[in-house]
Amino acid sequence: MDNCTSLAVFATRSRSTSRSKSKAISMFIVCIFFRLTASECPFEWDFSKVSRTCYTLFTNKKNWDDARAHCFRLGGDLLKITSAADNSAFYGGPAERDGARLIWIGLHNNGSGFRWLDDNTNPTYTAWVNSYPKLEGRACATWNERDNFFWTDKPCGTLAEFMCEKFADPEKCKDSSDHAGIRCPAKCQEQCKPRTDLPTCDARTGSCSLGCYAGFGGDTCDAPCTNRTYGEGCFDTCSPFCGGNTSCSAVTGDCSSGDCIPGYNGSKCDNECPNGTYGLGCSQNCSRHCGGPDQLCEKALGVCLDGCTTGYIGDNCLQKLVLDDDGIGAGVIFGMLFLIMAVIATILLLGMKKYPGDDVQAEESKPPADTNQKEPSKVSSKGPASHTSGGSKSKGSQSGGASSGAERSGGSGGGQDE
């Protein structure tokens, strides 16, 4: 129950004196006037001149997630502290008066560092007790009254009191940053993904709780994706295989040109041609004359990866080897003719070459000269000597004896002529 309500209750008590009632009524009117002119915080909510927001403490203990859900149902969220002045203003209020020991605030760690609620940026101000935070993984921050309201981290399932904070009604903040002195919440961009269980965006920064629709990025989802990125939050990159240029749709990632470079297909040009196909849109088949068991070819130009089968040549194995009538390749015939001509030339060269021993061999192969025909006079004049000489020789050779007999006959005849 707030002060204004207490005054109203006191003024209506039947046992109160007329003077007391009049005084209570006057104070109630002043209280209401102050409420209306100073701020429009709900009853039982206090106003912070530092943050220009409304806040209140709940002493019924809950875990961190349930405490936040409770604040959201009341149109607010767990308290966010952005400065030392904030910290002093809040703990000098209801938390200190009511003597709370542990109070949940909106700071938590989901494994990537402490963040305020759904704000994706690092805190600019913290007030940790020495050696804190200590916990690894998910943890949530509390005010710790025993440590002069500096912060400690606790498991988020711990039961603790909690403080909620709310801003001015967004319906009353259409064209201004505040209403009746209360700060207006940040306006969530239309590109933020909506949610119903918690605020769509952070009331202070406008950071989107669930991220952005496809085609937009940034914490507040107000930045369109560039022509090289796409998707939710602009975290995906256009395929480098888009034809013509590498731009793509910021929403779907489909290549803007509609075509892919040779070797790729698909709306995003991120699929390599299946085995056995190549070219633009993978519309051509590898040559059936490619070698290898799978007849594979390069995806862009169709060059056979394992050579060609017998009878075909060329990078794509599409050129048929030319054959003559007997089925022998012209190239083979030319090769054989060249080999035969080379052999013949070698033989001729060897036949014309003269070696040093050729003259000696020719002389030795000649028949012996006939001495009887060349020197007849010498044989006749030496007839007796030849006979004598023949008579003194051994009988080893019949041909020699016959020659001697012929000489004797010749000599005898000659004597008779004389």
C-alpha cells in the first residue's frame, strides 16, 4: 500500500476527528497532484529520478526466469542498472527499507558472458563484489545486501526476491521520448521477430530479443543486408559461384543473375555438378569415352580426368582416332614406314664404310700365280738341274714327280733337234 492510499484509508475511518479527516483529505489531494504532475507510476511503484523509470520490489521469492516472467506480466522487466547513480538510487529505495538479502536484477550469463536481459552488448557498468563473478556457464546476478548492494552471481534456479522496472505506456509515447516525466521505452523495429512471452526488444536499447527477420541485421535489426550477405541477421554469405556477379537476394540468398558459373547449379549456386555432368547448369554429360571405371570429367569444362578409352583422343575424349581400311591407325602406319626407312639408311651407311683390314683380306683371297706360264725359258734351261733336284727330293708328292717327268721329256726332245 503506497502513501496516497494510506491517506485515503485514514480519511474514511469513522473514528477519525473532523480535523484529522480534513488534514488527511488535504494531504491525499496533494499526494495525488504530485503523482499526476511528477509521474504516472502505478500505485506501489516508486519513481527513479535518475533512470526516469518506475520500479518496485517483490519479496515473494522466485527463480530468475520466473521473476522475469512475473515482471513481464505487469508490463515491465527485471531491473537494469546502467550507472553508479542508478545503483545508489535503487538500493536507497525499497530494497534497503524492506531489508531484502538477495534481490534478482536483470543481468545474466547464458554462456557467452553477462548481458542485460536481451541486450546483446557487453555491460558498460558493473558493480561486482571482489572476486565475482565466480560461476561458469549460466548464472544470474543478484544484489547482495550483506555486501552493501554490490553484485554476486548465483545459479539462476536460486530462490530470491526481485525488483521489477517499467517504462511509460508505449501508447502514450508516440511522438516523444517520455510521458509525464517517465521515460518511454525504445521502439522495436518492425524487422524484429516478435515474441509474446517476453519483450520483443530491450526497453532501453531496442535490441531485438529473438533476432531479425531475413534480410536485416544489427542488434536493433534496422540495417539491411549488403549485397554479399543474406538471411536472418545477415550472417550468411552469398555463394561465390553466382554467375555474372556474386550478389544474391538479401532474404533467400538466391543468385541475382539466376545463373551459376559452369560446374554449379541450384538457386544459390552452392551445389557442385553431380558426377558425370558438367558445364552451365550441369546440363552436359561427360563423354562416354572418358577413361577410368567411373568415366569422370572436370565439372566446369568436361575434361576427362582419367584419359580416354582406346580409339579416342582430346581433352574431352570426343575426337575419334582416324583408321585406314585394315583398321590400322594412320599414325601407326606412318610410324612403321619411318622405322623401315631408318633401318635401310643404317644398312647403306654401314655398307659404304671402309675398314683398315679390307685390302689385306682381298690380297689373301686371290688364287696363286701360275709360274709355268710366266717363265718358260727358265724352266727349259734348268731341266737337268730340276731333274737332279727332283731326284734328290722325297717321294712325298706325286704332283711334284709328274712335273719333273714332264721336264725331262722336254729336255730330251730338245737334244734331238740339235
